[in-house]
Amino acid sequence: MQKRPLGRTGLSVAPIVFGGNVFGWTADEKTSFDLLDRFFDAGFNTIDTADVYSAWVDGHEGGESETVIGKWLKRGTVPRDKAIIVSKVGYDNRGKKTGLSAKWIAEAADASLKRLGTDYVDLYLAHQPDDAVPHEETLAAFDRLKQAGKVRAIGCSNFDAAQLQESLDVAAKTGLPRYDVVQPEYNLYSRAKFEGPLADLCTREEIGVISYYALAAGFLTGKYRSKEDTEGSSRAYRVGDYLNDKGFRILAALDEIAVETDAEPASIALAWLMRKPALTAPIASATKVSQLETMIAAADLSLSDDQMKLLDEAGA
């Protein structure tokens, strides 16, 4: 499978990243192993996780996803150097302030490495901005991790264009490493946070982009078309936000292209993202192998210019 360079990091990723938020949550350990085995067998190579996954579940503390990934890595079915592991630090955990202080980053990184059972993380991201900590302190903490060989590359998630530019300016002024990857929310429905200034900045500065919520919490699979469809779903609280005129326009466009291509709506939604020039790879999750096959199929799906235009207009 053809890999894509991830900005200036020196890393090359397959066109879809597996979203590991489901591991230890809606996918138990055995299922997670099966999903990861199939994902890598298909030629993909990157897993996204975070130290806070899945603290939102009652009885969980955060780190459950990293623990499952660590156990999978220990099996050795995929050599460590063939798997790109992305993790994140600094997202508040059930009201507990974590943030991007140097002290917390050092502690959290070691804890993540222990759970993952590895000496290094390929890509380590600031999970969200922390206005209480100067960029210089955070970047210096990341620099120490890089110098120690614990992290290969760094990036940020949920930063807007102004916040990213400020961090780049600080890095240039101080000689500290800059964020070389951005992880924004971006999908057919939610486009405003990335398209425009942030996408332009990433393109101009050769910053890699791996976007989350690629399938809008499952809405873009076409499975949810009414509030009744969301009952009992672990993501019902998010899917309801898309059940409106705009959401139905997008589903109609996906349905039309599904007839033309004989592809699933989820595959089409991912293929749309993969054609966006500022994006390196979308992040998508699966809790069943059948769902994973839809993700895999997206990598081989080529949308026409007319189909791209139809989707662009439906989600405008």
C-alpha cells in the first residue's frame, strides 16, 4: 500500500489511521487484537491513541487503550518498527486538570510508554491547547523527550490556526522543535475547524494532518437516519447533532454515489477525505471486522471530480 509522508516528521503513513479510542471500551481485548491484525495485514501501519482513552467510561481511569495496544505489540505479530504509534497528552481527565506543563508531560509520557510496553512513541501530540502554560515550556518538554529517544516526532490536536502559528513562532524564536503534525476534527459534516486558515497554514508549513471524527461518530456510515436509530448506541449523544437538513443532504449524496460505485457510505466519506490535498490521512475506528473491511475498501475507492463536487456541495 502506498504510504504518504507525514509532514516533515520523516514518518510515512498509510492513507487511513486506526482510531484506538475503542480499544478496551467498545472493543474488548480479543476483538481489538483481531482488528489490529487485519488492519496491518491489509497494509495499514498507524494507530492513534491517547493517555485519556477511555476515562469517560465508568470504572475506567484512562490508559485502557494504550494498555490493549501494548499487549498487542507484545505478541510480536507486527514488529515494533513496522507500527507507527501516535499518542497524546494533556486532555483533562474527568475534571482533573492535566494540561501541558513540563512536569506533567514528563510523567505522562513515561506512563504511556509503560502501558504501551515500548521505549518510544513515534508521534506524541499535545491533545488540546493549554493557555496556562507558555508554548516554550511545552515545546522544551517535548524536546527533552525527543533528545531522550522517547518520542520521534511531535504535534498538536485541537489547535486553531492562530494557536498553531503562535507555537510555530515560539519554536522558530527559541530553536525548539515545532509541531510537525496537526490533528483536527474534520469530516464531510464538520469542516469549518480545518478548512480555511488552518488548512492553508498546514499546507504552507508542510505540516502533516491526521483528522479525527472522520465518520462523524458513525453518522456518515448511513446507519443513523433518525433519533430512533441512535437508541442504545454508545455514541448517540453525538450522532443526534447531525440529524438535520445538512446531515440529510450529505446522506442523500452518499446514497447517490453508493449506487454509482457499489461502495458503502463510510467508504465514500473516507475516500472524500483522502482526496483533500491538505490532509495526510483520516482517523477512523471500527469495533467489528465487517466495519474494518469498509475502511479498508476506502483506500481503493477513487471518486470522480463530479462525485467530489456533489459531496462538497452537500456538506458546504
